[in-house]
Amino acid sequence: MTLWGGRFSASMDESLWDLSESFSFDAALHAYDIAGSIAHVKGLGEARLLSGDEVATLVATLEAIELEFSDGSFVRHESDEDLHMAIERRATELVGPLGQRIHTARSRNDQVATSLRLFTRDALNEVARATLALGEALVDLGDRNPGACLPGYTHLQRAQPVLLSHHVQAHVFALVRDVDRLLDARERANVSPLGAGALAGTSLAIQPDFTAQLLGFTTSFANSMDAVSDRDFVAETLFDVALLGVHLSRMGEELVLWTSSEFAFATLGDAFTTGSSMLPQKKNSDVAELARAKSGRLVGNLTSLLVTLKGLPLSYNRDLQEDKEPLFDSVRQVLLVLRALAGAYASLRVNVDSMAEAASDDLLVAIDLAEALVAEGEPFRVAHERVGHLVATAVNSKRPLRQVVAEDAALARFDGLFELGAALTNRSSPGAAGPAAAPRQRERLEAALEGLRARLVDVSQT
């Protein structure tokens, strides 16, 4: 069965069929497609294009087909090019000619756009929740290790001491932005295209606002051509997921470093590591490496869709069939990474002593010494150069900076800056890495997280 048989005298060539068929991947939309069809049937009843009994029969039939998909008993016919044809074909088998009326005042163009928006809406919710859960796991890691500190790095060189909680919360603030973007994208995606038809609407008296409300959309489309051709919501979702993936990759890289023997800052639980097929001593942080690697796939999916969309004339083009696999893949992959990383951070054991030893490197006090001179009135550039000479002396003579400073009569009074923990304590400005700034930062983070939790509750009710 095809949906356009009247116009053609020959069946689709096998090579075109192989290129064209999409059931193999769009069957993942079955629950959404059937929900959209049920809403459409009720809309046809509202428009008096179907009787009440016909609506009831078709709704029951569509629900039965959904049950077949859910329990695995649905059988694809060899002529089912895509999910939409398969559902209509099965409905016709079950209730005869009445099944052929499901597609009244509807095109596959607005049908698939509706199904995909419904899928994307739920996917954005799910990714947002998993991202928030990872953020909470990171906050918990800091809470489990109060007072733990480590060097903060620039250019992967030790820069200044920071609280571990401050370090991991930096990642959480990035995840907060990710969730905010995901929920914003959901809001823009929450527009119903159902009723736009092939591209120009219909002469039949349907009510798109009615079906939009049934499906929980905020509103219905304003322009029928835009409704069937718009894939901004897919591109935006893929961008948000790709950027989230970049943040996850950064975390993965960091975990690889932290769990190496060279850093020895932390150890992942056995359940989140792998061994070697050859080397018995190995404990590999594969979870972190895969988190790092998946980002390339997510960026690739975004690029693939953007290139597909580039240059398409209005309105619907078959090119848009290529929107689904990148979206499905990105959602699946990012959820795998988010859940695995949340578990990995929960299993992480921090080597507090090793971190603290690295953070006590007295070269990290150089900025404190320069700022102490600034506080006494010395211009910063003068102080910076003066301390830089002291650092060079310490490095070249292989002596501690503290010793070099102590031997300088004009600077010996600053010896207290080298006391254990002093450099961390001195990081006291708003948003800084020391203990004094931590409570306010935590308040702001908790407020942001709570706001996102509330938004997720709100969207789950639509």
C-alpha cells in the first residue's frame, strides 16, 4: 500500500525503497505518532467530520495498535514504508474503510512534524533531569570532602589553590546553564504543527487549537508553511546537547588526569572502571574517556543536521527525513554519558592528602605576595615584576620560594603568607575559591538548582 497510488502506474523501485524507507528508525516515534493521531481523530469529531461512534472506534483502534507496539506483537508489512503508513494500514485491517478516514485533513508532513515535536519535548525533559542529577552528584562530591583543596589550573599549570567544592561547583554552574538552555528549547518546541496539512492547510473545518490543547502544546502554528518545514527545534536541541557534551568531555578529561598515577588526586570505584586484557595492574577510567569521546559524535550530529537544512526551499522536502537519526542518537548518547558520569562521581574517592600537597606548592603564593605589596601602595606591575624575579631565583636555585623571600630583608615580614592554608583563605573576594566566599556561592547555586527543579516539575505537568 502507498498513500499516493492513484497518480502512479508503477511501483517504487527496490533501490528507491531502500533509500526511502524510514520505518527502521522512525518506529521509535510510535507512541507519539499514535497520540497525535488520537488527537487528530478527536479533532475530526469536533469538526463534525467524524461521528461520535466513529471517533470512539478509531481511538480504541489506535490504542490497540499502540499496545501491539508496546508488547512487541506489531508486525510490519512489507509495504510499510514508514511508521505513519504502518499505523494507518493496521487500523484499516482492524476496522475496514473507517481506518482510511484517519488521514482526513492531514498530511504526513504535519503528522511527522507533530510526532517529532512530541518526542523532542519529552527528550528535552529527560536530558534536563539527567543533567540536573549529575549536577547534584557533583555538589555531593564537594560536600563529602569539606575543606579539601587542590590547585586550580590555567594552561594545565598550577595557578592558585582552590576548594574542591569550588572546583566541582564550577562544573555545576555550567550544567545549570545547560539545563536552562534545554528548558528554553522545550518552550520554543512546544508549538503544534498539526493541521498545517501538506503546506497550506485545508478547506475542511478543523481546529488546530483544539488538537494543540489535547496534546499539551502551548499553542498551535501561525503559518502552515513554517509549521511543516521548521526544524529549528531539532537543531536547537542538537546544539544544546552538543554543548552539554562538550562540558561532559571537559569533566571526562579532568577525571582521566585526576585518576592517573601522575596526579593521584582521586580513584574511581571499581564499578566505573575497566581492566586490561593484557596488563593485570591496570585500572582504566573508561567512563571518563568515553564521556570525552562522545562529544565528537554529538557535535557531528549537529553539523549533519545543519548541513541538511542549509539551502532547503520552502516548504517540506524529503531531506527532512534525515532529522530523526541524529536527534535520536544524540539524545541516547548524552543520556548514557550523563547517567554513567553521575554514578562515577558518586563512586569517586578523593585523595585529600595528595590534592593538599599539590595545593601547598609555595609558588602558588606568588600572587599573594604581589597583592600584599599592592595593598601597601606598590603598583601591581611593579609588584608583579618584583615577585617574578624572586620566583626565577627560587626556580633557578632549586630552593623554595618561601626561603628566597625570607632571605630578602624587605620582604621577610610576609612569611605568614606561606603558612599552610593561608593562600586558600586569602581567596576571599565574591565568587572566589576560598572558604569565606563559599557560603554565598553555595546559596546562589542552590537557588539556581531549586529554580530548575521547579521548572522541571512545571513542564512535567504539560
